Amino acid sequence: MTITEILQFVDNLIFTETDQHLDDLQKRIIEELFKGKTYKQIAELYNYDEGYIGDESRKLFKTLSDKLGENINKSNFAWTIERVINSKIVSFGGNHNINSYSNCQNSNHPSNNKNSQETEIQKSSYHDLTLSPRIIRFYGREKELEYLSNCILNQNTPLISILGLSGIGKTTLVKRFVDFNLDKFEVIIWKSLKYPKSLNLLIDDLLQVCKQQPEKNLDDKIKQLFNILSTQKCLIILDDIQNIFTPGELAGKYQPEYQDYQPLFKLVTETQHQSNIILISQEQCPEMESLYPELYPIKSLEISGLYHSDILQNTGLKNQDSWLDLIKLYTGNLMFLKTITVLIAKNYDGEVVEFLAENTLHITQQIQSHFQEIYNRLSPIEQQIVLQLSKFENPISREELRQTLIETLNLSSVDFNNGLQSLQQRYLVSKLKEDKVMFSLSSVFREYVRNLSFTLN
Ligand SMILES: Nc1ncnc2c1ncn2[C@@H]1O[C@H](COP(=O)(O)OP(=O)(O)O)[C@@H](O)[C@H]1O
Ligand SMILES: [Mg+2]
């Protein structure tokens, strides 16, 4: 059972009792109580007074006690909610749409008749987060969460892309945003394109979540979908979008069987509706780019490393004063840091100082196979540029890089420029502005490429 399901369930109970959804603080309290935190710990975490957190919690317990007809307090709260949800899942034959519990339980509750419009929204509220990750620990990213809130909730931007290297925290960030804003949307659907499917099948899935029978042809299905996007406030998340692009070619080129996605993304930005689509990708395509963000209804957020020493808490690592150096070495990429943490625990008994003293950017087996996948997706031109760039310790100007590539590989200017742009769209090459524009490979990737060219030679 995920925290999202629990929050959704409690939110429905509270709503049917009070006509009000959970606010952000109430959601945080519930989430932390489920993790076993005390009022004091929650208060410290979110900068509140302990007494206030206690009062807010007791108000919640009181409403839930009235609603469920049993006495709920701090010590039995998590257990009771889980028990009630489980009993509901059993009695509904394993159907995980736990929203229906409160609708069903409250068919004769006065608040159901009070506002028929609200009841209608409740009935057509569909949340399918089955394929979204469960968040257990979350640090930082306050600015990114604020950016998302502003784009989605204030400006109502229809298409938002979350971009960056894999392992940097894109999926986790979006899930965190969703967890905190469940009540802002009537429909929330999370789809992973890890194993991509045709647009036709994807739209079938979306319509089925909204309990609509898909029409026969794609055009009509798209109309059905846009009808839902217009009449209801929906949030649709499509994760791992890079898998619909062609491996071995420049970034962001749709595979022929997924070409239909391109006009759909355009349609989302060009038509009138009230919904939001979030695309999560390691690779940028033209539909995610906005040259004039103020004018166009497209926004993109590029995620960079998380330089926050708390992310290594409870990992068993020693020498806390050196954690930030370790995080910097691995460019704040949480996936790299996870694998290196295991290695330091096993080979260095957790002594970060000893590991750092060796002055080596160690590429673990996992990082290697991860980059191998990325390297294999590059076009031949990009592979050549990357191999050449890895020879330079410091950032290099475009002209210098172009010269060395033209001399050694006879690469045309057009190919060079396309390759360099594409590598930036994959977040493998970054551009620095000093007195000149300079380019460099992301440092962990550079180390991987160096080891690779050593084995190639
Ligand atoms: N803000 C965060 N706080 C704590 N852990 C995080 C955070 N962001 C990501 N992680 C962890 O890092 C790992 C990679 O994150 P993920 O969101 O899957 O990256 P991406 O989607 O960019 O590939 C996951 O195991 C996740 O739990
Ligand atoms: Mg991801």
C-alpha cells in the first residue's frame, strides 16, 4: 500500500465528513505519522510548534473517529487506517480504487446531498498511480517543487517537461509533487513508457481509467480524450518518454511506430482545455523546447544534481564532514551515489575519507552498465565527439573542439553542430559561459568514456 493510496483514502473520508480536502500540512502529518515520527520530529521537520502539530493531528483523529465509528488516536492511527483499507480491498474483490470506499460508505451521509456538483466530481474522480514509485525518503528540491506548483497550479501550463540525466531524481520529484497535490485534480494518471506502447493503446488505457469505452479509430479516441481534458481537471504523467525516441540517431527523433505522439503533444499545447501533461525524459525533443517561455504554453525544468549531505543519512557511511565531497564527486546524482555507498560500505567499512584519499572517480559495475546503455543510444557522430571530448580535462571552446574533430575525423561542420546540440539535449555535455562559450562532458560520464576508449584502443 503506497502513501499516495493512504492519503487518497484519508482525504476521501475527511471530505465526506467535512466537505473539505486535506491541506498540505495535514498530508505531511499523515505521511510522517505513517513513518512513525513523533509530533516533535514532525514539528522540527516542517518548522512548526510541537503543540500545533499535536492539535492538528487530534482534530484529524476526531474527524476520522466520527467517520469510522471507532476511537482513533496517535498510537493506533496508522494501524487502523491500514486495517480499514485492507478490509475494503478484500470486500471489493481486490479493486484498488479505494476512493469508492468513502462514496459507498456514505450514500446516506447528509453532506452527499448538500452539494450535488461536488458529489458528481467525487464520482468521476479517477486516480491511477499504480506504476508510480513509492517515496520513502525525500530531501531538498524546494525550488523545483515551487516551480512545478507555479507552472501547473497557478499558470495552468498544459505541457511541462522534466528533463535530466537518469538517476538525477526526475521521477521522484514529480511523484512528490503529485503526493502533495492529489486533491487539486479530478483525474491523475501515471503512465510509464519504460516499455513503450503505441499511442493507440496508451489512449485506450487513459480512457479506461476514466471508465470510458474507447471509440474504434484513433482520431475519435483523441477527441474523447480531449473531451475529458476539457471537462475535468486532469494531470497525466508520462514517464521515461526517451524510450519512444530512436536509438543510434540524434536525440529526440521519434521511432516510426511512436511518431503519433508528436502531433498529440502539439495538440495538448494548441487546444483549449484545463488539464496538464507532465513528460519525464532523459532526452529532449523539439516539442519540449520553448524558445519564448513567457509566450508559449510549454515549460521545461532541467534537473541537476542534489548537493545535500542529508541524502547520505542512515546509509551507514562514516566521516560525515566528507559527505559533501563525495556527493560533488558523483555530481549529486542519487543513483550513482547509491551504488558508490554500497561499495564504500563493503570495501572501506564505510570510511568515506579513505575512499576519497585514493583520488579516483570509481565507476561501479552499475554505473558502467547504465552508461553503456546511454552510449549505445548515441548516433555515431555523437560517439566520436564524446570520445574526443573525453581527452580534455578542462572545458573546451566550440571552435577548438571543431578543429580537432575536423582534423582527426574529417567531420563536416553540419554534422559537428548537430552532434554537439544533440549531446546537450541528452544532458551529457554541458555548456559553460566564461569569457567564451565552453563545453565539457559530465565528469562521471567522461570517466566512463575514458575507460571505454582505453578498452577500444
Ligand atoms: N529528493 C530526493 N531525496 C531522496 N532520494 C531521492 C531524491 N530524488 C531521487 N532520490 C532517489 O534517487 C534515485 C533515483 O531517482 P529517480 O527519481 O528514479 O531518478 P530519475 O527518474 O531521474 O532516473 C531513487 O532511488 C530515488 O529514491
Ligand atoms: Mg525516472
